[in-house]
Amino acid sequence: MKRLDGRVALVTGAGKGLGKAFCLRLAEEGADIVAVTRADTEGLEKTAKEVRSLGREVLAAKVDVSREEDTLSMAAQALERFGRIDVLVNNAAYYYGVTRKAFTEISLEEWDRMMAVNVKGPWLCTRAVFPNMKERGKGKIINLASEVFFTGSQGFVHYVSSKGGVIGLTRALAIELGPYGICVNAVAPGYTDTEASRTIADVSKYDISRTPLKRLERPEDVVGIVAFLASDESDFITGQTVLVDGGRAMH
């Protein structure tokens, strides 16, 4: 028996990169998948196809996590299809194609978009799935933070700030949702070789000298902790942020 047999996992930002990797790993663990993304419908179709190839059911939908009506519809579709939502992975983020710039040069629109997707999005998605998890007395919510909250990052003040917001949201939600048997944790990857990261910088030139494990992070380095936090093995862990960055930031 696989550790997520009979479970349903909802993953946002599932069209590529970490989101796709999470969908496939959770499917390998036995979960049926609700995969959503805002714009990358082509990538989403590929993710869904690969999930089905693993023998799991999948519901794929176009969702803007910063819009309440989208997140409520997402949860409704998931419940209509599968009858339950056991795991929520808040992976969607405004990151692809973001350019580094001084904090004085970031437009108000870009700042607001960053906060809307990266902080309001996880909040709205959690609100959407909460009633079903509360009714069943159990659930796992996993938020994607980032190593940059611990180390800072030049020219990325809005992104760093948003990931600090994710960690704060994780801790506050863990307190509120704990009485209902719902665990809320965050995973903080380092700079990972994904399609989005390649729009930010040349991954081949990434400085690994401060990484004790002396290599660039890959999506497969992150999926194991997410599978663990989604499973019963983590039933007494909540409010935590787990760094998965090869040791660059230690706490």
C-alpha cells in the first residue's frame, strides 16, 4: 500500500517546474491529482497526461489563485470530481520572467501582483479547501516559501517580502487550523533549476561555493519533503518551515 492511497492532492502552478514535479511524485505515492495553473495550459495538459500514465486520476483546470471566484470554483470542481481534498500544495507564484531591479524601480503594479499571487493566493486557496478538510477532521496544507527569506536577494525585494509573508501565513494558519486536525507547513527551496529559474538567471553560472553539497538544486530534491508532509507520517508536524537548499541557510 502506498502512503497516499485514496487521497486527493491539489497542486497549484502545476504546468511546469516544481508544480509538475509535485503532481508526479504525489501520484506515485498513490494520490489522485487536481492540477491547476493560470496560463500554461499546454504544460498543464502534459502534466495531466503524465499523471494518468502513472495510473492515477487527474482533474486539470485553469485557475488564477489571486481571484477568489477562481479558487472557490477550483475547490468545487475538485469535490464534484473526487468528493474530497486531502492535500493542498500552494506552489503557484509570480516568479517566471521577473527581472531584478532596485526597490525604488519596482512599479506599484508589479509589487501588488507579487503579493496577490504569492501571499493572497495561498490564503484564498486555503480558504477554499478548508470547509472540506474541517468536515473530515484532517488535512495537509503545504506552502512554498523560499531560501531567500533567510538570506535576502539583491534586486528581489518584492519576491523576498512575499516569501516572508508565506512563512508568516503558514505559522498563523497552523494555529487556527490545528484544532481541526489540519497541518500547515512550508517548504523553502533554494535556487532550483526550473524553467522559471532560467528566466531569472543563467543556471550554469550559479555560484555553488556557498552550498555545502556543492551542486545546483533540482526539482527532484524537493519532492520528497512535500510527499512526507502530505502523508500521515507528518501528522504531528505543523507551523514549520523546512529549508531544502543544500545547506546554504542553516537554522
